[in-house]
Amino acid sequence: MSAKSRVTIALIAEQAGVSVPTVSKVVNGRPEVAPETRRRVERLLHEHGYKRRVGQGDGPVGLVDVVFAELESPWAMEIIRGAETAAREADAGVVVSVLHTHGGPGRDWLDRIAARRTDAVVLVASRLTRRQHGQLVARSIPFVIVDPEGEPAAEVASVGATNWHGGLAATRHLLELGHRRIGVIGGPPEMLCSRARIDGYRAALETAGVPVDPELIRYGDFLVGSGHVHGKELLELPDPPTAIFAGCDMQAFGVFEAARRAGLRVPDDLSVVGFDDLPLARSAWPPLTTVRQPLEEMAALATRMALDISRGETPETRRVELATDLVIRDSTAPPR
């Protein structure tokens, strides 16, 4: 029986050697199933591409889950604001949860989502294994990933930003001001957005005929402390940079502090560019030159896409990248 539409719980139960109610409990996130049995049933659900049938009593409940790998930055508030706006348009509420891991949702989380019959899920900066993807599909949980950590499978819907172009624009701005020693601080190297921003940085230097110096390239995380630590290291080099492109605004604020402690003034002694354009960027001193990625719009679009999928609609495209823009403020100037 190869047609996915003909795969039934009874068939899964027969192949797993369990009862139909046991399979139903797994599909609906009920807890009272032995771990080994649950794994066997989930494997068969995934292999057969089973999708839970939605009956007349299974209409929308008006709930969108927004799921973060971590919740440690004002960046997350922009995502929540965008998701809440789109959910409100659809008369839905938003539930926010944190996985505390970038490895994607675990079984306990999947069971909770299935049990409360969430209409749609927006996963933020997560990495999905094929098994996790199959578990979501088997439970008929529509989802979209915002800013995926790795390259998502072709059938997975995702919304991101033009990170490569943003890195290019930030570095080109510094080059046009006359800087040639330009440091860069990225996020974790395994994150797609981080690699793309640094690739844009490399492309700008190479296009301008400026050698890429590996000593000026650092990787950290997208937090203030990372910007401070790596900014300090860059500024202590024998030939320090005259400008630093930080992978996010929070890192840029850490670079501000590293410069202050080194007795340097921004932008007189060091130019700094961030990425995100958080509200804090406008009120920082000096106001931060940064690359705006439309976080609210990204989250709102992902939420609308996920709700559309929950209604049985097929997105026109499953891979969307929204444009980034350079916002020039007072943290950049020509080098002395």
C-alpha cells in the first residue's frame, strides 16, 4: 500500500505489532506509551509518510506556536512582535516556547504540540533532522522555519533574509570610507546566516582588491559578550583593524565596550557596523550604523505561510528571502 493517502492507523498498528489505540496515542501526543514502542511507531509513521486525518471536529483552535532555540536577545522580541501581528489578523493567539538547544524539537515538545492541537508552528533558528521533520508531518503539524540554522530540505518552508548581500553592503560601506583593515565577527560557523554574512564580507574585500586576512575573521555567538571578547582580541593585534563589522547589533554593542576599555572612540578611532537594526541601534551612543533585516516582516510572513499550510493551501514558494538594507548612522567614519 504505497499511496500515502491510504496509509491508516490500522496498517501502522499491524506492522508495529501494537493496538490501534496505541498508535492513536502516539499520533496525538498522549504520554502513556512505552518509549521503545513509541520509537517503533514513529519510525513506521515516518517511513509511510502517514498524515493524521483531520475530521469535522478537528477545526482550527486559533493557536500558533513560536519556538525559539534560545531566548537571549532583543532580536527575539522583534520575531514575537511580527508573529503576534500576523496571528492576530487570523484571530489566533501565540504561544512562545524555548527548546534550549539548536538541535530542533524533541519528542516531549512534539507530544505537547500534538496534544493541544496547535494550528501551526513557527520554528526560529532551528535545525531539523529528517526524523524530526517526519514526526511533525506524521502529526499533521504545519510549520515554517524562520532564519534556518542549516540548509532546510527542499520540501520545508522557510523565511530568511539576504544575509550575503547585507555582509557585502556593510563591508563595502567601510571600504568606501577608506578602511582597509576591516575585522569581522560572525556567529557560530555552522549557522547559515553567519556564513552568508562573512561570505559577503569576503566578496566585498576581494572585489575591491583588498586581501582577506584570516587573522581579522572571528566566530562567536550573537550576544554582547562575544562582541566584547572578540573585539578586544582584534584591537590587541599588532596591526589592529580600523573598522569592525559585527554579525549582529548585540555583538556591535560589545565591540563598543571593547573600544571604550581600550581608550578608543567610535567612530573617531574605530568604525563599527552591526546587523539587524534593533530598536536599541537607534538609541545607542553613537547611533549604530547597521544592516536592517526585516525581522518583524520575516516572522509575520512565516506565520501567515504556516497558517495557510494548516488550511491546506500550498505556498507559491517554499524558500523566501526578504531584502536587507544598510542604515548609515554615526558609528562609521573615514579612518584617521
